Amino acid sequence: MAGNLFARSIHDLSAAAWFGGALMGAIGLNGATAEAKDPTERTRLSSAGWMKWAPVQTAAFASHLVADLAIAWENKGRIAKQDGVARDTAIKTAVTVAGAAVTLYAGILGKKVEKLADQGSEGATEPRPGASDELKSAQEQLKVLQWAIPAFAAAVIILGAKHGEMQRPKNVFQGLRP
């Protein structure tokens, strides 16, 4: 067995944390806080939950990137010689970076919503009638991003699985460039 078990495990677990955390936040946390009786508590509680998750998410991203580098280093020969691996590595890197940027932007929007929590809301991503344009804009963007983030994470997981499939001996042999 190749010496990548630790890096691959960290890679997959950190992507799973990104996916699961984003999905649980969108469905569980945001859904539950929408039921708070006090409209000002809805965004405040959602923001508090996301802020508690932020350090875990940051650690998952950092771990994922380090593991990605270790895996790429271990597979540098295969990346150079096996047809499609360099292309798929570039695509996976682009999807990961774009997903990380979207996640970071959602965090910035979340801080804005937290700052405006005293206006109240229908839910974490649903503004109340009469909310400021700033709060409406942030919540409307978050409503889309809360689903885009797990989609990016899922794509990273799927692309990682594709990389794994490309390492099967028959696929390596078929993909070797002359």
C-alpha cells in the first residue's frame, strides 16, 4: 500500500466536514433558528452557530490544502505521465479554490447579517418586510450560497473519487502516455 493513507484520510475527512457542516448549517441551523419567536433572535442565533463552526471549517480547509499538496507530491509522476490526471487535478484545484472563496464570502456576508441582527428577520436567509437594503441583499445572497457551498464541496469529493479511480492499475495502464 502506498504511503498516502494519512494524507488521503485527512483530505477526504476535511472535504466531508466542509460538505456536512455546510449542509447541516443550511438545513438544521438556519431552519431551526427560523422558528425562534423573537425575530431579532433568528439572525443572531444563526450567526452565533456559524461563528462557532468557523474555526472548525478553517481548520478543515487548512488540513485539506496540506493533504492536497502531500497527495500531489506523492503523485507528481502520475500527474505528469497519465493522460487526464493533470487536467483533472487542475479542475479539482479550481473547484476547491472557488468553493473556498464562496465559503469565505458567505462568512463575510454572515458577519454583516450578524451586525444587522437587531432589524430582525423571518429566518437566517429570509428578510422581514421593511428590512434595510443592506440586510436584504446579504440575506438574499446567503440564501443562494448556503446551497452553492455544499455543491462545491460535493464536487470536490466526487473529483477526489475520480482521482482514486484513475489510480486503479488498469486505468493507469490505459492512461499512460507514450
